[in-house]
Amino acid sequence: MAFRSITAITTEISEQKALLDTSGSIARQVGAHLDVLCLGLDRTQPGLYYTGTSAVIFQDNLSQARQQAETLEDAAKDTLQGADFNWSATGLTAQSVALNGLVAYRTRFCDLVVLPRPYGDGRTHEDEAILEAALFNGNVPVLVLPDTQPFPDPVETIVIAWNDSAEALRATRAALPFLQAAKNVCIAIIDPPTHGPDRSDPGGALGQMLARHNVRAEVSVLARTMPRVSDILNRYVKDKDAQMVVMGAYGHSRFREAIMGGATRHMLELAKVPVLMAH
């Protein structure tokens, strides 16, 4: 599958340029249309105000959200003006309670969503909600960018975090345009089960599938030498000098990962390279 429609979602002017530079670079490389969704967020919490004040506060917060959306849209148009690929920028306002449905509706027909990291300094619950809305409700793969590193051009080495799950397979299929363009593809399997269906040839079936798509991949079986899978994976990514990770998202429930942590959350918090994930 080729990327023909890419959506970038921006909510903060401070992170917008880096987001547009990356998503624009990808759109240019693959000949895709870039849609920029500029969200002004109304964070009003109904029921938290005294009787008679709610209408005034709602109107004030809505006006601020509209102004934010317009500012983001104008800045996006200024940044993309004269770009040598097709693009559009749309400013919209959304209340937090309606964010899920709006993001799902605006992303479900695109091939890839590009987002900043949802965790870290300056991030809010809405950043995580946008990511999950695209993954679960929009049913679209998401490329999550690190905070400081520019997007590599080209992406020469990619690590696939493989655990034989449906999520990891869907992420790998979604990443085929990147995998086919890369020079090196590494399949990382951490502590595979001794009684799994591919115990005699871990990653062999995935490697065969990729080979038929003109992707040559090497398989590395890694021992679980650290408590967290994400720590082992990040160390392997560093050792390989990889520039992207491909992995399935939320193999456990979102509630469990939010409370107890999990590979998805830890990777999004710690990874120094872009992470392409799908559910």
C-alpha cells in the first residue's frame, strides 16, 4: 500500500513547524496529499461552575478555541505556501468530550497520521486522546515523532518490533512504503515463547512476506535481559543506529497500560526515533 493521503494534527503553535516539516517531507517523498488539521481545544468542564456562570464561561472558552484554531491555520498556510506537493489546512474547534469523534471522522480515510509525542513536558490528556482516537476509532496507522530529533531523510535503517501479534503485523504492512525504501530492515523478537507456532524459525514467516515485497530483513532474537521490553528494544535500536521503529500498539487494554504501563506507553515516552504504530 502506498501513502496517498497523510494527515498531520496540530494543537500547539510551538510544535507546529517541526510537525509540518516532517509530514511535508514524507508527502513530498511519496507523492501524497497532506491534510493539516488545526485544532482549537475548548477545555470547558461542564458542571464545575456556579449556576449562571456556565454560559459566559462556555462562550469565552469557545472564542479562545476559535482564535487558537485560526492562528494555527494561518501559521500552517504560511509554512506550506509554495510547497511542491498538494496540501490543505483546516482550522476546527472541539470540546474535549467530542475530540474522539472529530479526530476519528477526519482521519479514517487517510493512509497515515503524523503526530507529536503525546507524553512529556507541555503535553496534556488531549494529546493522548488524539493519538488513541486515530488508532482505535479512525483505524489508521500513526507515526509519532520524538521531541527534538528531526525526521531522517532518508530513513535507512528500520527496526520492526515483532511479537507475532495482529497489531504488529498491521503496523508492518502499514510501514511497507518506508520498509521498501530502507537499506536495512531488522526484525527484533524479544524472548519468543518456546512453544509458539514459529518456534523453530522465529520471524521466518514475516521475513518471507517482506521478501515478496522486495524487503530484505534480518532477524534478531533478543533475550529478556531487562525488566521492560521497551528498554531492550530501545537499546537494540541504538545499537543498530536505526532511524525508525515499527510496532503494534496497545496489545493490552488502554486502561491497563495507563495504570500499570506497557510497551506502547514506554516506547512513546522514551524512544529517540519516530515510532510507526497500528492497532
